[in-house]
Amino acid sequence: MYLLGHYRLRVWQALFLVFGTSWLFAPALNSLLSGRTSLISHYEVPGMPYGWVFRLCDIIAGSLLLLVTYMLYKKNKKFTPEIILLFIIGAAIVLDPLIPTTCLARGLSCKEYVSTSFIAHAIESTIAAVALFLLVAKDAFRQRAAPSVLFFCLQLIYAVLYATK
């Protein structure tokens, strides 16, 4: 990617991967919740062990994505659909930990309750998911490369499973 240069791109990718997937460690670090029944958002609720770490990592990952989005805009000098979708996803990643869902720990699960923060978090998460789906769909249909198409199919399967649960 000419945008960052080869070396800088690799560093950016590594940082984004580390900070963007920190939540994978949540079940191992938090013994208050069950990894089988808890959502990642539950691990970020204020008061949960290491919740602040996962929120901070999300903010850093979102900021990294917003930085690349800005650089793409600066290079292209226009807003393309991809740049707009990347901006929405990056902003959502930053906002996600700033408006955490609300839940009460009961046993090994976190029972969510309706609140302004819960509704705002749900709306933000839905907008981010739709933006990601549209970006993946656009890439799959344009590139027609196996990884793009397979990821799009995975997103479709997940959407069907989520809608029918």
C-alpha cells in the first residue's frame, strides 16, 4: 500500500491487529463471566476486571483506523464509499468503549438491562456492523478474490444465524 509505505504499513497492521483483537484475551483474564455465554461488550463494562484495558485498546484501534481513513481521504481528495464506510467503522470502534452497554453480573453471566447507554451502544454496534458488511460486500464483488468472497459468505452466515437465534 503506497499510502503508508511498506514498512509503516506492516507496523500499522501489527498495531491494529494487537489493539483491535485484545478482547480475545477477555475470557482468560476475567473469571467473573463465562466465555460461553458472555458477549465481548460485557467484558468492557465498567467495574469488570481489565475492562478498562479492553476499552483503551478499542480506542487505540479505532484511532488507527481513523488515521488511515484520513490518509486515504487526503490522497484521493474526495470521499469515496470506501472512505465513508471506513470512517463509520473507525468512529464506531472509538465510540464503542465510550458508551458501554449496561449489565449486572449474576453468576457467570452479565444480565443486560435497558438504559440510555444500552440503547446507544446497541445503535452504534448495529451501524458499525452494517458498515462493515457493506464494505466487505463491495470488496467481495469488486475483487472476486477467494479471501474477500469467503469473508463475505462468513458475514452472511453470521447474519442468518444471528437473525434466527
